Amino acid sequence: MYASPALTLHSKQISELNACWHNVNRRISGYQRWESVKGVIFGLGRLNVAFEFLVRRVKFYKRLYLSPVLFMIFSGHFYYRITETIV
């Protein structure tokens, strides 16, 4: 999940990852394949994989938008500092 904002996944890939996430929780909690683990996952305070991807992507873009480096690039300060060091 660390690099999930950098990934572009299709809905089928996300649903496969979600199935893996459910199987991990089934194994840990001792549930069978046909038993739902949604209650266990939500009880632990975790989200569905699709929602985790969405939340992480939104946080990534928010940090990027509020980044001082990005501000310098778009405001012209970055260009000014590069030309100042070259001359």
C-alpha cells in the first residue's frame, strides 16, 4: 500500500487485491472461505482496498499541492534561482 498512489490499477486488479486482503483476514481470524470477514475488517478500523487506494491517492495529491517545492516551481521562484546560479 506504500506506493499505491503511483499505481494505476484497473477495477479487476483492485477486486483481486481485495480478495487477497479478505483471505489474509480469514486466515488470521480462523474463518472459512464462505464466511464474510467484512465485520472483522471494519472492527479493526480498516477500509476496503478500493477505499484505501482512494484515500491514499487523495492524501498524496493534497501533500503534493501543499508542497513548498511545487509552489516554487509554479510561482517562478524555481526558475529564478536556477538562472541566478547559472549566471
